Amino acid sequence: GGGLAGHNGLRSLAQHLGTPDFLRLRIGVGRPERGDPRPVADFVLSRFPAEFDVEELVGRAADSVETLSREGLEEAQQKFNERV
């Protein structure tokens, strides 16, 4: 559950699955800093800065999926629902 929030990819998944009830992994990439004129969508879809550790982000996402699979939703939420 949780709604599709206007996300066409989620809408497509819900249509194919026949239900909007499925687990989602959300990866936060932040927002534009003050003074950045880009709309949020442009910021989110832009390339990561060179100093950003994309491998760490992907590794953390993979770890969260493995924890979800092995230990369940509550444990995964406790371990990974934090702002870093």
C-alpha cells in the first residue's frame, strides 16, 4: 500500500500485479540545496556528483533487500529507515 504518488513505474507494476499492495524499496537521494534553481524532478534525475559514493548507496540497497528477505519487513525497517 502507500499509494502510487503519481509514479508511472509504480502504476505499471500495480496494473501488472493486479494490486497496489507490494513492498517498495525507496532510496533517498536528497533535494536540491538552497539556491539551486532546478526543479526537484530534474535534481533527482540528474547524475550523482563525482564525490558521491554510488557503490555504497547500491550496496546499502542490496543489503536492505537481503534483510527484508531473510528477517522480514520490521527488521529491515529498523535497520535501514534512517536519514544518512
